[in-house]
Amino acid sequence: MDAKKVFITGITGYIGGSVAMKLKETGYHVTGLVRKPEDIDRLNALGLEGVLGNIHDEQLLRRCISGSDTVIHTAESADDSFAAGLLVDLLAGTGKTLVFTSGSAILGGKEKGEANDFRFTEDIPLQPQLEMASRVLVNQFIQRAATRGVRSIVIVPTMVYGKGTGLKKDSIQLPALIRFSKEKGHGVYFGKGANRWSNLHIEDLVDLYLLAMEKAKPGSIYFAENGSATIRELAVKISDVFQLGEAQSVSVEEGTKQFGAIGAHFGFASSSYCSADKARKELGWKPEFANIMDFTN
Ligand SMILES: NC(=O)c1ccc[n+]([C@@H]2O[C@H](COP(=O)([O-])OP(=O)(O)OC[C@H]3O[C@@H](n4cnc5c(N)ncnc54)[C@H](OP(=O)(O)O)[C@@H]3O)[C@@H](O)[C@H]2O)c1
């Protein structure tokens, strides 16, 4: 088998597409799962291949996995336990690599904009909020897949910023905060906005995926960050960059109307603050971008 074949779920997305492009440039053969037929041609134009189908289609995934030696799962969402279970069942006993994308909202509480500068590392046991508990269980399940003959690795990105290099250029949180701020006419934060999120640039995250693929031990988990900001600091910068009114607090209730309860509480009003020193030390990861404030425009 060609040792350089990678199958990516979420290849049309921000993280998956950016990882795919870097893998292609590095010499890997990349195929990805695609939901919309028109995206196959769009991927081909980037030199990538797409397979049309559904993340829950066992026969299709079996074929895709048997033709690859690495699977990178970036399809929304990190909470899809059925997809996680299916991928592990199909990979069990193969010794192949599974890089699974989680998300650092698992670190958040219901801060409602209050400060909480507790900084997590991977070895601190989590006591997640109920709403995030299944995501933590999924991560643990993926890590335990190492005992079933899968070289499983979990990556936990924080707030990712910067332009994607695949089909989807924009991330999730910062663009959503900018859109809402423009709607309101001022930079928006929730409650005091003193809640802190770790963050990192998409290109640094992509490098981490490649290093993890090459070097990580089976069953490992890595947080991904290279800096942090409070939501209020982001709002002040957004006001400045887009020449909006002075940054102002919005209630978490209004945030809930805009982003849904989980989005408002765990995407914007919580703290999600961690260290990625483990990735730096164990994998030799050297992120280059350190300032989210350069990327608010
Ligand atoms: N961006 C961040 O800052 C960030 C931070 C931490 C964690 N994460 C997590 O990382 C993952 C990827 O994030 P992203 O920013 O790349 O998201 P994204 O740009 O929205 O991409 C999501 C991808 O998943 C695909 N997808 C969605 N539902 C699917 C389904 N049922 N079956 C197959 N494919 C499906 C989408 O396909 P279509 O193109 O067809 O919609 C797209 O390719 C998510 O789990 C997200 O929660 C992201």
C-alpha cells in the first residue's frame, strides 16, 4: 500500500481543507469525504480528491479507510459519537493512524463573561459541564482506541484564526463575533467579557496535525494554542478595526438568541484557557503566529 495515502473527513471545511492542502504540498495523496456533489469539482481544482457520501455510511467508510493508512477526522462535529465509534470500529486492529479533532470548549464553565484564568494542561482531569461531557467521553474513547490496534491521536484546537487554505477560508468564532459586532454597531462582549480563550493560527494548527501524524504516540491528546485573549480584548480590537462604536457588553441572553445557548455560553461567554507546551516539547511543534489581534480584519 502507498504509505502516503490520507483520508480526511471535513475536507471541504476550514481545518480539514487547510490540513489537506498542506498534506498535498508535502507529497501525500489526499482524499476526503464530501457531502455535496459540486464540491468534488471544486476540490479537484485544488488538486484534491473527493468521495461523495455520508459520515455514517459504513460500507463507504470501510472502502475509504482500507485504501488509506491515515484517517484525519475534522468533520463537524466533535460531538458525533456515532461517527467516532464507526471510525474506531473500522480502524480497529489495523494499526493505522486516526487523528481526531475535538475542541477546547470542553474546558469551559458557565463563566458568563466573568474572569477565570485557570490554565489547563492535558494531564489535569476534566470535570466538564454537562453540555460538554459527551465530547470529553468521545475524546477518551478515541484515546482508548490505542488498546484496540488504532494509532489514535486527539487534537484539541482552541479559537482558530487566520485564512484557511482549502475551500473554506473562514473560521467559526472570530468571524461570528465580527459579524455580530457589525450588526450591533459596536464590538461585542458578553457580561464583563473578562473570560479568556486560548487561540492559534490555522497554519500553526496544520503543522501540528502533520507533526502529530508523524510522531505522536498512540492514545495521545494535545491541546493546540499559541496565545490567548479575553473576549473584551477582541471586542475592543473589532471596534477599532471596523471603526464601530466603543465595545460594549451584551447579555448572555441576547447572545443565546444570536448563537443558541451552547454557542453563547461555551463559544463566547466561557473561559477556555490552556497550554500547548506538551505539543511543543513532545512533537517539536514551533507555532509562528502569536497575535490574534493581527487577524481581526
Ligand atoms: N474553527 C475553529 O476555531 C475550531 C476550534 C476548535 C474545534 N473545532 C472543531 O473542528 C472541527 C472542524 O471545524 P472547522 O472550523 O473546520 O468547521 P467547518 O469549516 O464548518 O467544517 C466542517 C466540515 O465538516 C463537514 N461536515 C459537517 N457535517 C457533516 C456530516 N454530517 N457528514 C460529513 N461531513 C460533515 C462539512 O462539510 P460541508 O462543507 O458539506 O458542510 C465541512 O467539511 C469541528 O468539529 C469544530 O467543532 C474548530
